[in-house]
Amino acid sequence: MVGQFNRHWYRGGMTDMHHRLFTDAGHGEGGALAALAARDADIARTLAAYGPPPDRSLPATYDTLARAIVGQQVSRVAATAIMKRMQAQGLTSVEVTASQTPEEMMAAGLSRRKAEYLIGIAGEIVSGRLDLAGLAGMPGQAVQDRLVSLRGVGAWTADNFRLFALADMDAWPANDVALQEAMRRLKTLENRPGQAEMETLATSWQPYRGAGALVLWHLYAIEVRKVAITDI
């Protein structure tokens, strides 16, 4: 299903993410949010105050991964403009991208390095060496290892793909600055925790750290940005 919207749906239009957050996360404790709230009183308090985070699921496709790479180290406005130019030139098709040269991709506003990243990933998919949707059937760490083996995909991008595209309720992008600030507020810490402290603070959340990340982004959107979580 390369290039197609292949998100799984449950009865009533429920996505994988919604199903795992509210119904069954696969560990015999029901939905991830309820299980996480039972582990952490601060999470329970935040859910009571702000309600659950919205469903932010994305399709497990090349387009989702490409958008993440395009958005690295540029503003949302710049990333959106580049993606629009890519769409206009047909460069969001995995088959087309795999056949391009870096110079052709750069005409849409990409840096040479990002152009090379996208061509390389598209080539992996077209060749059959990479099945993004099929990653959902693999253990989380195996998915992480496979994704970061791709040139241009770091730990943060891999964690976010696992969470938003594969509904992995234990994906934990601990180096995300918004999550770190939200954790500082959640735990009433004096200083914003770094990645190592984030790992420690979330130890008791396993295997629901991804749900915890969604709650933290929700808290950050409301308390810091004062915007909808989808704008983060």
C-alpha cells in the first residue's frame, strides 16, 4: 500500500491510536491513558483538569516520514512551503522520488542533504527492503533500530513515527524540548529535565510512555502555547 492512506480503523471510525489510548493497549490493563493514570497521580490530575489528548494519528507511509524529515531544523512555515512545492512537482510520490537526482529534488527548496535522505528512503521502500506499515508488527526497539538505520532518520524522528504512525504506546521521544518543559510543569521541577532525567522520570510509565508523551504535549499546548495540540 505504498503511498496510500493505510491507517487501521476499528468499528465506529476508531483509529489504532484511539483504540489503544481508550480501549486496549495490549497489556491486559485496558486503555493506555487509564493504565498510566493509575501509575501516576500527576497524570491523573492533568487528565482530570484538561481532558484526554486528541487523536493525532498519521498514516504509516512515506509521506509521513518525508514530512518529518523536511521539517527538521526549519520552521513550520518553511516546511509547509517546501511540501507544497514538492506536491506541485509530484515529488511526494515514493516512486517518483526514488528516480530523482538530488538536484531535481533541490528545485523544491530542499537542501542537498535532505534531498539525498528522501531519495534514499524512497529507494528502500520501492525496492521492498523497507515496509513502513509492516513495522507495526515488530517490537518497538526493533522498529527504532530499523528506522534509525535509514540515513536522515534520528531517534526523535523514529520515536515520533512509532507513536503517531504506528500507535506505539511506549515510544518516548525524551529529547523533545516541549515534552521536557511539560514534564517540568507536571512534576513541579525547578529546572527543565534533560534527556537522561526524562528517561528516569518515565520509567514507571512503561509500557505507556507514548501515551504519557501525548498527555505532556497536551499540557504544553494548553499551559505554554495556549494553542491546540495539533499546532505543536
